[in-house]
Amino acid sequence: MQSLWKRILALLLTLAVLFSLAGCQSSGNADNPYDGQKLPVLMYHHVVEDGQECNDMTITASRLREDLQWLQDNGYTTVLPRELAAGEPLPEKPVLITFDDGYRSNYNLAFPIFQEFEAKVVISVMVYMQDHAASDFVTWAMCREMIDSGLIEIGSHTYLLHNLDERGGSFDPEGTNGVQRKPEETDEAFQTRVLDDIQLSYDLIAEKLEQPPIFFAYPFGLTEPDADKLIQELFPVTAVTLPKTADLSDGLYDLPRQTVTMNKSLDSILNPPLKTVVKAKIKDFFGLS
């Protein structure tokens, strides 16, 4: 009898997943113009010349061109955060392309490819780098040129909160990262260290580029409840790092993003095997993601 109940439970879970995949579930939110719509969000960082060694944060220029060609061949249309924030109708197969950090390669190598494919992209910059004219990162002038093309938006990746201290921008598995609050940190200290930093990033982008940023990419994809209120007041669209397609029924905050690397094709990211999808849905069902 116990075995029978296990089979029944497994069947019910499978049916729930299949109904979800078929789009049979809806939040019924009449105020959301995107209720029931899905949006793949892709996350890139740094682009290098062909032949250079890559890690999980880098891809080659040829790979970027291949990805944009694949999107075009498979009927995808790129969209921008400002279009989402304005509630503009989405194309049949939308995709949001994001680049984090604001490496100089986004301008030197990637921007010509974006222009070639007329691809819309949001680049979220660590504003400290523009403020101090860091040589490996885009300048304000480069940002303005890319914005003027109509293809590029500049978003915020905070001012200094991407661990831009002795950690050199790297994730600290034993410490506090990004916008996270430190243990025992006072409200005043958190205001100065985190909230003022986020506000400064917003203010400088708005001032230097003459348009307020719409998009916020959480450093390391990590959110912080005590920072959410300010971030959501400033930025209509925000993104985290989570390997699944965004369901816009849930709104435009904390959109999950798929990390693009050299060792995984775009086809495998956007068209995963059914087994992989079912496993992810079951994880979501039990809150294990």
C-alpha cells in the first residue's frame, strides 16, 4: 500500500509539472501586463579575443556572435529593461541579455557585434570603476556612445559593493558579500555602507548619462531584505542569479538569470531536456531551489 501511495504522489507531481509547463497556471493578476509570460534572461560578463583562455566569467567574441546568431535563427527578439518597465507588449519570443561589471571588452569587442545583430543589451556597471576611470572598464563616454545607439542600457551593479576592497571583487564564501548585511551591523552602519552606496550608483548614472537607470543587478546574485525597499524604489527591474526562465507573472523584481559559459551551448540553456525541467520544477515545488 505504501508503494502505491508513492507512485500516486509521483504521478501527481509529474502532472503538476506538466500543467505548469503547458502554461495552465496563472496568477490572475489583472494589473500585470505580463501575467503568464515567460522571459529568458541571459547573463554574460567579459569577452575576450578568440584563442584566449576562458573561465566561467568569460566567453570569446566568436562565441558571442554565435549566440546572437542562434537567437536570431530561433526567432528570439531582444528586449530592454525600460521596455519592460513601461509595460510595452513583448515579442513572441523575448529574451533579455545582460552583461555584468562593465568590462572594457563590452565596448571594444561586444558592442560592434551587438550593432551587427541589432541586439539590445543592458550592461550593469560597478560605478566606482567609471568614477575612477579604471582602464579595464568602460568609461562614461563609452556608455554614452552605446546608449546613443538605441541598443544599450546602462544599469547599476552598485558603486563599491562588488567586494571591491582587499577581496579584489571576488566572492568570499566565509564572509558578507555584495549588499548583504553584516552580522550585528547597526542600522546606521548599514545605511552608510550599503544603502548610500546603492543610492550613489543610481545618482551618478543618472547624472553622467542624463537618464536614470532602470535595471539593478545584485552583486553575486545575492539579495538582502533590508536593502530591498530602496532598490525597488529606485529600480523598476532587478535580477539575481538563478538557472531558470523568469515568470513575469511574479513581477519584474529578482528576475532569475542563466549564466552563459563557453562549456554550455545556448541551445542547452534555453531548451533543456524535459528531465532537467521536471527536476527543476520539483525543486521549486518543495522550495529547494
